[in-house]
Amino acid sequence: MLLLPIRHEKMQGRRWPVITVAVIALNFVAFLGTHWRIHAQDVKTVEVRAHILMLSAMHPELTVTADAQEFVAHFRQKSPDIWKRVGSPKRQIADRWDAKMRLMEDPAVLQGEMDSLDQQYSELLQDSILQRYAVVPAHPAPISYLTANFLHGGWLHLIGNMWFLWLAGTVLEDTWGRVIYPIFYLLSGVMALLFHVWSDPASLVATLGASGAVAALLGAFLVRFPQTKIEMRWYFGFFFQSYKFTARAYWLLPLWLAMEIFSGTIFGASSGVAHWAHVGGFVFGAVGAVGLRYCGLEHVANQAIESKVSWTADPAMVQATEKMEQGKLDEAIALLEAYVAGKPDSLEAYSILPQLYSRKNDINKFLEATIKVCQLHLKAKDIDAAWEDYGEYLNSGGERMPAATWLELCRAAEGQQRLERAVAEYDRLAKTYPGEQHSLLALMAAGRLSLKLNQPAEALRLFQVAMTSEVPHLDWETSILGGIREAEKALAAEATAARP
């Protein structure tokens, strides 16, 4: 089972998220430049460490260097049961080296072997990318608090972190700009790793990855955009089936934080995940976002972005906006109508026109412009905005949304799993346009959804209306008859279940 965020409703920003793209690219470059070397070093280090442990457990009288002694003492403290088994002469032989050591009894030869292992271990530590650039809580290098954020243990680790960085980072970069945002990101990574070190200061396990910094972005996202709808997809089953749903940030992200706190409390570092780095990063990000907003830095950054964006705005749009602010509504309308005649898909222009028509009390023009805005929002896949347009259309007395647009809205509601709303709108569409093909399509879709909602009586009614529709339906007659049979079968099953 796998639960993943796919997108959210604030994916479109005012400018290209160049900093976020650069950070993602830097992570991929760092991964490609270090991953295979880290893997090779790990294989050798694991072997040397295992031999040091076995020799130290079997012959505790042997002396070791400070680095090896620290590792042995840490392992003995964290895993006393395993340590006891390793030191037992009755345990199973691990490898050829272990078998060879079992036959040795000369203390000088054994000490010589330990000295050789000590030297190998010291050389491996000095050359180790993880020891130098990942955070080892027991003795972290100062630079590692920065560099560890750009190292990853594998493809899944990297891709997962970068996907969450893209989802949260693009909107925050658009909010804070290209100076505050990267500073915040880097500082968040440092603070998350500091929190991890504080939670387990004696650990010798190297910690790496951008997840602490990304968790900070999630905390900031929660503070700045709590109402944002996040589209989730739940993958499950042997054939990797999926189910899509949406959730508000204000309950989804705190739930994730609670799971991290639970995992950190129960499993600690044994799970192989730095849960407390995630918690520390998330809290720092949330607090930092509050601070940026109320200290005024966010406002300054936003004004700077707006000034740059406005500098490239279309002169006709700027002039029309100025006319509207001056109360010269007719002149503003004339400018915008001329503008959309040449650019009929300008969402910016059509978003202003309804305001102007409303202030002029021109209801018919207002409704026409609102329909166009709705169509453009649908084209841009901004479904929630399209539904808001539809609501304004209805509240202003509109009753006959164009059939094609209305049908697309209904299908959008169905795609968002708002099935009851979809059925109601399909039904209204069919009643409003009984003689058009869209009516027949709407009736069939409403009948199908009614069956899915366990409303067989309503489904039967809808399919029967479709069958008697004046719209030619030879191509769909088989589907309509199938829907009628399925609804009748469901009704019969209900009747049987209701009998005492």
C-alpha cells in the first residue's frame, strides 16, 4: 500500500521556480557523483567493522585505536545481546576470515591482526564521504550540516524527497522570492539535522538526505496555505490499483507530523529513518513561516515580485486596470473587449470583465463573461475555480450554462469524487437541454453514478428517461438497457433483503 500526494491547487506561480529547479538539479548531480562511491565504501567498511567486532568480542584483551574503540563500545551498549552472541565460541562461523581467527591462539598474531584492522578502519574513515559530509551525531563535522542535505542513499530516497520538494517548494518560492526562499531552505536543513543530533547525540550512524529541509517546507506550507486542497492517490492491491481523493492541508500535514512523532517515539533510529529530523524541520518551518509573515519580510519580497511581474504585463491590461480604478468603466470595458477579440483565451482579461459588467449592472454581459471565465478555468484544469464561477453564475440568475461547459463541469465533479453533486448537475443539465445530445450523455452518467451510490431507484428513473428521450440514442441503446437491467436487479436485491 502506498499513499502519495500528486498535486495541489496552487501549483501555478507568477514566475518559473528557478531556485527549486536548481536545488533539485544539484541534488541529482550530487547523487550521481557520490552514490556508487558511497556504496563501494560502505561494503568495505561493513566488512572491516564486522571483523573488528568479532575479534574484540572473542579477545577483549586486545587493544584498539580510539576510532575502533568508540565503535565497539557503541555497538556493545546498543546491542548487548548480539555482542554476547558474537563473543560466544559456539556461534556459527561467519566467513573464511572468522574461521582463520578461530584457529589462532598466539596473542601477538591476534594483536597484529587487530592492528591491521584498526589501520584499515582509520583509512576508511578518513576517505569516507559519509564520515566527512553526512552528519554523524557523535562527532559531526561543521560542514556536514550543510552538505548532508544534498546526499542520498538511493534512487527512491532521492526521488521521494525531490517530489515533495517540488510540491511544497514551488509555491513557497513564489511567495518568498529568490533570496529568502533558498536561505530558508538551507537554514531549515541545518536546523533539522541539529535537532536530529540533539535527539541521539551518541549515534555513529551517518545521517543524510534533504528530508529534514523538505519537512520544514511542509511546515511552512501548512502555515501559509492551510486551506489548500492536496490531491492524493492511494495505491493498493496486487495489481497496484489506485484511488484518488483530495484533502485540505490543515489536517493532512498535521497527521503526517503526528505519524513522524509516533514513529520517532516508538522506533527511534532503529527504523533507519531520521524521524526527529523531520519533526524538528517541520516545527522550524512552521515557526519560520509565521516569523517571515509577521516581521514584514514576506510582504517586502511579495512587492518585489509583483513589481517585476507587472513590468512585463501587457500594456492594454495595465491601461484597462487603471481605467477601472479611476471609475471609467466604459473605457475599461472597451479596452478589454478589444483585447479579448485578439486574445480570446486571456484568463486575466476575462477575470476583470465580470467585475466591470457587475458595476455597470449589465447582468447579461456579466453572465456571458462569467461563462467564459468558467470555460477558461476548465481549460486550465483549475476545477475549484471553475465551480466558483458556476456558483457566481447561478447566484446572479443564470439558468442555462452552455451544455458542453455544463457537461464538462459535471465530469470534473465526478473526477473529484463529488458524486452526489455530479448526479444533481447531470440531472439539471438533462432537464434544461432535453432535446440535445448532451442531455442523453448526462442521463446515462447520472444513472451510472446513482448505481455507484447505491440508489437503484434513482438510477432506474434516469435510465428510463434516457430510453424515452427524444434524442436519437441508437448508439447508446445497449448501454441504456444494460443500466436499466442493473438497476432493476439492484432494486430486487433490496426488496429481498428487506423481507423479514
